[in-house]
Amino acid sequence: MTLMKWIVLAVSLAGLAVADEVKLKNGDRLTGTVTRLDEKELVLKTEYAGDLKIKREAVAGIETAEVVNVGLKDGQNLVGRLKLSEGKVEVASETTGMVSAKEGDVTLFRSKADQEAYLKELERVKNPRLVDLWTGSVDLGYAQARGNAQTNTINSAAKVSRTTSRDAINVYFLSLYSQNQNNGLSVLAANSIRGGLKYDLNVTPKWYTFGSTDLEFDEFQRLDLRFSPAGGFGYNWIKAKNTAWNVFGGGSLNREFFATGLNRTSGEILFGNDLTHRFAGIFTLTEKVVFYNNVTAAGNYRLNADVAFAAALKRWLSYQVTAGNRYLSNPLPGRKTNDLVITTGVRLVFAR
């Protein structure tokens, strides 16, 4: 045998030596790298067929060539080579030696690469940079009518948030503009802009303190600017995988500047709730209601209510319907107390 053939054979055998081996109940044997193992399936990464997904009940045995991370029901976390056969698991741990357990006692399995990625992400979550962990969405909508009357309506909105184990930052923006043309006359039908910033700081796993600022412009309320800094405490009533619901209360200062020249300043007591619920894997419902009781001019109050429903079309794309209501008990003379805005369109989702 030539030297080149010996080299090729040695390299091939070395490749086999470091490969994980999976035995199937039908007698087949597969080699590669086990990247995932749970109660439903095993994923084997191979050079010849890519990632193979194998039903868990079809697996008779596993033997890993490299160390893996294994978690057991009794709380043990082991690092070592794993061997699974006939319902029994053996881990050649680097620290505690050989550990045996029942197959059903395994609660966690991570390959070396997965463990490195997990530790890197864990470090990013524990000590994030300011540019890390941002998520958000952008809503876009446009409606047009042509005929006896011509209308153009544009709505846009954006939300970004950053949540860590210590705090959370939330920023939002919403704009609605609508114009009608009839018999050569152009009439503005709607023109409003809303935005705000909120910062939450965790005090305990359940309690947090917050500071926020809301800004609002509404041409048909003749409101040039409403500036409302606020602060208080909140409580995470429900904090689960698919549901987050918190209640909060505190105080705010309401500064209003109207186009008539009227300026008003009042202190307020606020309380409200914020809900996010995901269901059926693709639907998301969000709701936020805040009541502001005016303590400077007794008997007056404001109510902000927002509800949104989104259906995911792709991971980065959703269809959304949003309703926002603003109630003011003491508007300018001749203006209505209630402004309801309903918008719909696509939602672009991003995460960092």
C-alpha cells in the first residue's frame, strides 16, 4: 500500500474515531455528531446527509465521542462522554467518574458546541452591552379611495424594548394622517402623533419601580403638545412563558399646550395594567389601560386604552390590528371628549 493510501486511511479512521454513534432499533448504525436529544427526537449532524432528525422511540443506543453536558432529575449536571443502551445512561464525568442513571432521568442534553453557545448567550444576558437584547416592531398601513371622493390615510407605529434581569426600556411611537378631497377641496381628516419612553428597574422578582414620559399631539383636539412625566411602582402579577401581566400605580404631571393659547398644568394619580398574551403559536394580544385622576382640578380625569392583535405570517412579518382610545373629561369647548383610532396593516419584527 502506498504512503498516500495509508495517509487517507489514517485520516478516515481518525474521523470515525471522533464521531458519535447512534444505534437504531432496526439494527442500523449511524455516525456523526449528536446536536440535540429530547423526549421527541434526536438530531444527528452528518457530513453525508446534513442534519438527520430521528424519532426518539426509534433510538436503541447512543455513544458520544466528545464530552457533552447532561442534566439529571436529581439536579446533577454532568460533563463527560455519554453512553445510552437498553434504557440505561452512563456518563464518564470528568469530575465525579462514571455516573449511571435511568434513561428517563435525563432532563438536559447539550453538545459541546451548544453548551458554548448557551454560555455565551447567558453571559450576554447577564452582562449585556447597551446595544444588546433590543427587540421591536414597525407597523405600516395605507388606505386609498378614488371616485366621487378621494381619500389617503397613512398610519405608522414603532415599538422597541430592551429587557434584562435588572431593568427594561420601552419606547413607542404612533402617527395617523388622513386627507380627503371632494369637489376640488382638500380637507384634513386626521392628524395625530403619540410617543413615549418608559424605564423599569426591578426591586424584587415581582416588584419594580418605573419612570416614564408621554408626548402627544392632536390637531383636531387643538392640542399642540401634552407632556406627561410620571413615576411609581409596579407588580408583575403573572410572568410566564406566554403571558405577562403587570399592574402599576403612581403619580404624573400633566402639561397641556393648546392652539388657542390655553396652557394647563395639573397633578395626577395614575393606575393601570399592561398585558401581553401569546397563544396558538402565532397570535399575540397586547392590552394597556391607564387611568389618570386629576388632583389639581377635582372631578376631571384622562383615560388611555390601547389594544392590539397580531397574527404572525413569518418570523419577521405579522398582520396587525390596533385600537387606541384617548378620553379627556375636560376638552376645549366644542371638542369631543373621546378620540378613537383604529389602524391595521403589516408589522415588521426584529431582534438583536
